[in-house]
Amino acid sequence: MKPIEQIMRIGPVIPVLVIQKASQARKVAEALVSGGLRVLEVTLRTTEALEAISEMRQVEGAIVGAGTVTNAKQLADAQAVGAEFIVSPGLTESLGAAALESGLPFLPGVATAGEIMRGLDLGLAHFKFFPAVAAGGIEALKALSAPFAQAKFCPTGGVHIGSAAQWLALRSVLCVGGSWLVSPDGDSVKTEARARQAAALRGCSEVEKGTASGDFAS
């Protein structure tokens, strides 16, 4: 199992996916992986999300995790269907403890200095900055990164193809989360094209950030 930092470094964008019908999940995953985005976050916002995770896990090359995990039961349910990492919109002590006990790579959401400090106290150093734009945008994350040099982030919430590179240029940012990748009309060709555009994004060089993303390509 890859540590969360390795997962974050695999590609510049993690698609944040709301899957209404599990029957469409594999098709979506295949298009995204073909476009160069292997790490996929399926949000637990729909009744078929867990089944969708199970379906996407069958796609070669896909690394599938569960997002919008808010409690220990959801975490256990996601782990049971094969989720390979967990993303939460916030961080509570109970969820943090459950995540650490599970052994799954965990990316908790934070928006304030206090929340980052809570995560650091739990031994965590990788966070989802959420909701990225509403929480103050790039300037806010720059300010938060200054006193927490050990922390690395995946900004999510309001990030789009036109702004992603600006976020990625921050030394504290390893990747971004985005919900724009899947074509609204379900066209796999369009989804793959969007994925290729996102996979080609580059911000601050990987050398400057300390590790080449290619080290974790397998």
C-alpha cells in the first residue's frame, strides 16, 4: 500500500467523482486512467458510491479511494469494498484515530491553523485544503504554509483547469483535487481529453519539491 504522499505525487490532479450509477463507474475510470490520471476519489455522496469504488478497482492502473468520509463507519465500509485511500472534508479526533488504526492512507480536510495543528498532533502531515477558494484561496494557503513547513496539501473546492497550475506552483502543494474532469454528457472521449489536459499540468518543479513524480509511476 502506497503512503499518502506517494499517492499525491502520482499526478497533478485527483479527480473528485460523484458517481450516480455504479454501472457507469468503470467507463469513467477507464477514460480518466487512459488520459493519465490514475488516482481517483469517489465521494460517498450517492447510494451507489461504494459499488462504484468496487467497480473502478477493476480498472488496470487505477488507484481508487473514498472521499467525503466523515465517520468511522463510512471508513470501514469504504475499506471493505477495496478503497485504497481515504479523504475527508474535515478532521475529528475520532475519525483520525479510526483512519490511523485502519492503516489506510488518509488525507483529511483542513482550512485553519488549528485544524492543521490537530492533524500534526495525530502524526499527520498531508492534508486536503478545503474548501480551497472559499477558505481564502492561494493567499490563505501561502499564509498557512509558512508556519507549517512540514505540511503538504491538496487544495480542493473551487479549483478548475484555469487555476490549477497556480495552486500547483506553491511549494507546499503536491496535487489538486478537481471535479471538472468528467464530461457532463458522459462522453468518454471528452473525459479522456480533459484528463490529458489535467495530467499535463505542471507548477513548481518536482525537483524543487523534493521528489520526481515518476518515482511512483508503478
